[in-house]
Amino acid sequence: MNIENIEKIDRLLKAANEIRKGLDSYERWQRNPKQYDKIRLEFSPSNPGGPGINICSTVRLVNYMGTYGDSGVSPFISNIANADLAQYFFRAIGPQTESILLKMAELIEVDAAYHRQQAQSEVDAIQEALTTLKGGDFS
């Protein structure tokens, strides 16, 4: 049994829980605009000021196509100045911020459940191995 698996499960579950708790708070604060004069939830390409978390350092659109019999590929979206893309990307996903975060929480929870099941299988295998040792039951 690898303790890193248990630590990963714990990290994943904490991340999913933090996202869900944060979204619950956000929705509660949105319903009370007279009390809160500052509220912001959006994806941003850089630190816009104020607290936040970095999800990743870059976002890249991978796009290509290829034909059978030829190992080469070509992009089907390519002739765009990269400097123009970031602002439109973040504006496009902005309205879906909450649903994206909820989907992230769901995916994290599915991954955590898989790792938990794997860890339980390891524990069960170790328990089975212990019970077959000479000397009897170790439960």
C-alpha cells in the first residue's frame, strides 16, 4: 500500500470540497448585493489583482487532422495571431465559470473515488495475504 495514494485521495477530495464550498459562498453572496460591494469569479490569463489561485500556467488549443496512410498532421485552426486569442478565450468561458468549476469538482471526485477503490483493493489483497500466513487469523 502506497501512502502517496492516500495523500492524493485526500488532496483531491479537499480540492473538490473547496470548489463546492466556494461556489456555495459565491451564490450566497450574489443573492445579497446590499452587503457585498465586491465579488468576482472568473478565469483570467494573469493576476488581475486580488486573491485567486493559479489553475495552470498556460492554455493551449491542440487541433490537428491527418489522413489514413500518412503519419503527418496539420492544424485546422492556425492562422490567428496568438496575442489576440487570450482575451477572447477568457471572455468566452467567463459566463460558464460556475459550470466549469462544478464540472471540475465532479471530475476530481470521480478520480478520488477511483483512487480510493484502488487503495481498498490493495488493503484487501494485503489482508488476504496476511490471513493465508501460517499462524492463523490476523484480523
